[in-house]
Amino acid sequence: MQIVGTARHVPLDSSDPDRPQRTLAMNLYTFLSIFAAVFIAELGDKTQLATMLFSAQSGTGRLWVFLAASLALVASSALAVLAGGLIGQSVSPRVLKIVAGCGFIVIGIWTLWRG
């Protein structure tokens, strides 16, 4: 059996006594990598600015703003994970990276062109 990580393949067999620790380490590494990437990507974006504006409005409970914004982020992330899982079954990760990269470049050029 193989555990697939971000950077390399770590072959493991079922008799490996260190398997649970290696699996946990790979899962933790993957979790922290995804957390860091999403956290940095979300800093200062339009969603965060809109959430700050909702929270700044008088009469708006901060707890409700936090709960609504959190639920919205969880729901949109769930949709992204489901879509990625479905797309990943028929399209290779390499092609997905190329398409995503080209998409970001096009959006960047379009943003600069409009500005």
C-alpha cells in the first residue's frame, strides 16, 4: 500500500510497526499545508472585507456574523471538495494544475486590463 503525500510517495506495508505514526504525520502535514494555503489566500479578500463590514454595522451581533460567515465558508469549501473529488476522478492532477494556473493568469491579465 502507498500513502500519497504532497511531495513524495511513502511505501508502507501492513506489517510496518511505524505505519500509524507515518500515516498521522502525512495527514498532519497535508492538513497544515492546506490550512496555511487557504488561510493566506483568504486574508484580505473580498469575503473577509465584507465580513468585517457586517461586523462593524451597529446592531449586528458579532457572534451571528461569525457563525454565518463560518457556515458560508464551510459550505463553499464542501462544494469545492466535492467538485474536486468528482473532477479528479476523470482528469489528472497535472491537467488540473495547468488549467488552474492558466485561469489565474487570465484573471490577472483581465484585472490589469480593466484597471
